[in-house]
Amino acid sequence: MKIAIVNDMPMAVEALRRALAFEPAHQVIWVASNGAEAVQRCAEQTPDLILMDLIMPVMDGVEATRRIMADTPCAIVIVTVDRQQNVHRVFEAMGHGALDVVDTPAIGAGNPAEAAAPLLRKIMNIGWLIGDKGNRVRSAPSPLRSSGSRQKLVAIGSSAGGPAALEVLLKGLPRDFSAAIVLVQHVDQVFAAGMAEWLSSASGLNVRLAQEGEPPQAGTVLLAGTNHHIRLLKNGTLAYTAEPVNEIYRPSIDVFFESVASYWNGDAVGVLLTGMGRDGAQGLKLMRQQGYLTIAQDQNSSAVYGMPKAAAAIDAAVEIRPLDKIAPRLLETFPK
């Protein structure tokens, strides 16, 4: 993974370099001593991951994170010597798109490998999430075909404003829709079963909670039903998993979309609906890179134009459509 370090303290930079040296696959491609320099360097050479300090002269890590995610988006982890003292700034940076926060590894205290482990573990999880090119090589699937010879899947992610949007979308699909549907909505597990029942009643489709070990199947709409992430496995079945434990959103749309990009063997469409934040954008981009049709809801029809906007900003969506035009597009893609 190509990594950049943004920190004005030489000792902290050295500590990060030493920690990263325990994983030979990681390469530090540049170091910036303040946020303004980081914004410029990122535009010239965008890394896979930035290790961003919070307190710096000229421009702090919060503002640098905001500008980078607006102009040249990439994964950012906040690295600080005191998370508790900087808790407000940490969450402000996460609001602008930073994925996580970790303490600066200590130099000369105890076992250096143990000191580096928390940082390396977070980098590993982020590498999985964004599809680390060094570890994830997969040929693109065949273009979408309308013949019945391949399994068909619609993967949908939504957050704030999602229940109402899902109702509209599902009402536009017939009971005999030819593709399986899996929904990932940001909702606590205590409300998930009620939401599935409500969507089923409102749409007329068979909507229920996804069960561990079952495959997506046509004629059924499966809703992620726990606070763990839902993921498609290589054998084509669904599984709940606590990993990555550092993921801000649970269940994570990114985690599910990425698993579809990695393991689905048939035809698929990814759909990202209304919601706050950035969850789903990176995963939708991975699906697009694998040759799948990807759709983001447009601004005018979104209750909260956060996640679809993030997808549009990184060119993750093949198409941007009003909510009422998404179901007809799915029917066009997957006819009876």
C-alpha cells in the first residue's frame, strides 16, 4: 500500500516509519509537515492511505482532511498522541471522511512490534475495505446479459432517509422480479425485524432478515439484520462478521459491496441511496471497477445527499438517477 504521512513532529514521523517497516508491502511515498502541504502533495500524487496528524501549523488535520476528501479522495486515518484530548477534532475529521483514529506508536517503549500492531491492524482492515490492489486481483466478470443462465443480484445500501426511499424503490418492482435483492440499511438490530415486516407489507415483496449461511435468491429481499456487517462469501452464501471492528457504520455498506465485487459470480447491480456520510461510495466504486452497473440516487430526490454525493465525487456510479427512475432501470437490466 502506498502511504503518506502528514505530521510536523520529526519524532512522530520516525515512529510511523518504524512501525510501517514491519510490513514490507507498505511504502511511504511522501511526508508533509502541515495540512496545506498535504493538500498540494495529495493532488500531485494521491496515496492509497494518509496517516494524518491533527495539530499542525498553517492548516490542521481537520481542514486538510476536508479539502483532500473534496478534491482528491483517499483513505485517511487520524494519528494522534492523545485521542481523548483531541476527541472533538477527531470526530470532526471523521465527519469530513476520515475512516479511523489511532495513537502514534511509541518509540523505545517495550516491544517495537507490539507498539506497531494497532496501526498495522487498522491499515490491514482499510486495505481490505478499499480493495488493496496488491492483494486483490480478480478478472472482471462478463458484461450483463439478459439470458437466464447467470445468477442476478441487486445490492442496495441506504442510511438516513433510507426506509422511505426503499419503500418507493421496492414498490416499483414486481413480485416475480428475476434478481435476488440484498439491503444494507443503517439501522440498529432491535429495529431491523420490524423494518423488514414494514417493507414487506408496504411493497408487496417478500422482505425478511438475512440468515447466516443462506445464499441470495430471486423472489426474496434480504435485509441485513444485526449490528455486525453482512458479507458475501466465496461460496455464494451470506455471513455476519464483526470484522472490520473499526468500521464506523454497522452494518457497513462498503463491506457488503466490496464482498460482492470480490465474490459474486453472476450479474449484479449496486445501488446507493440517500444517507449521511460516505459509507458505500468506495464499495460501489469497487463494483464498478469489476464491470457491474452502479447507480447512485440523485440530489433532488435524496433526503440526505451524503453517501450518493460521495459516490458521485469519486466516479463510483455509472448512472445517477432520481429515486423513481431506479426501479425501472433495474427492470430494464434484469427483465423477466
